[in-house]
Amino acid sequence: MAQVEIEADDVRAFEAAAAAAGTDVGRWLAAAGRAWLGADGDSGGDGGSGGGVELGALWRDVLDDLADGGLSGRQLEFLRAAQPFALVEDTLLLRVPDVMSLRIIDTSFRLMAALHVERRLGRPVQLALSVGEPPRAAVRGELGLVRRYERLIARPEVTRALAEVLARADGMPPR
């Protein structure tokens, strides 16, 4: 099993999100990981996994709402640096580039942004922030392709057909 280091501030945010979802933090993080990997469906590089919600477009709309609401360009810079990467149950997970951005968003804009996300989705949503580089959509797309390939190649009839094609390509008679 892979191990990751999680900052203390992240643990507190994830514990709060897990408690609000009525589960423990381990299960909540596992669900977030599956959502990010697209294990519950085809993530296909859609800008994030959100159960049918295109997270990149959602976040851009929220930023537009906040800009229309009077936030300054400087204030919006911090929010633009945040990138959504998963929507797990009632929590939108955002990655920010550094601790300073995390603290500013957390103390000044988290509730305001969450209200705009809620308005867009039509249901209560909270934000969880994590420091780090946002995952690349290409990697998500590649992982989705690998998962589809694994499911396909696990079917015996596909394996036989593939073996026949490869044998013909090598000039060998099929078995």
C-alpha cells in the first residue's frame, strides 16, 4: 500500500469533511482518491472528477461570480491559484500552490466560495484545501485509459482475439 505524507492542516480539513460526510477520514480519503483516479467511471481528463460535474468549468463560474460580487483582482489571484481536483460527496477538494494561499483562502474566502459553489450545484458543499501541485488532466486521462484496458484485456475472448492478431502479425499460425 502506498503511503503519503499529509500536512497537519490538511488532516484537520479532511477530518472535518469526513465527519460532515458521516464517515472516517480513511474511507473519505479513499473515496477522494478513487474519484481522482476515475475508478468509479471514466475521468477522461475532464478537469477533475466530480461525478458528472466538470470541476474546471464549475470553478471558473464561481470565480466569475466572485469577481462580479466585488472581489478585487488581487483577492481573486489567490482563488485562481486554487484548482479543483475532486468532488467527494459534499466536499469540493481544492489544491493550492503554497501555504500562504491556503491560509488566505481558508481565512478570507472559503465560506464565500463555498456558498457560490453551493448555489451552482444546488446543494450544500464545503471546501477542503490541500497544498501541492494540481494533478495533470493528461495523467488522469492516461489512468482512465489504463483502467479501461485492464477491464477489456481481462475478458477471455478479447485476450484470445488479441493473441491471434499478434500471432498473425509475427507470421505465426493462430492456435
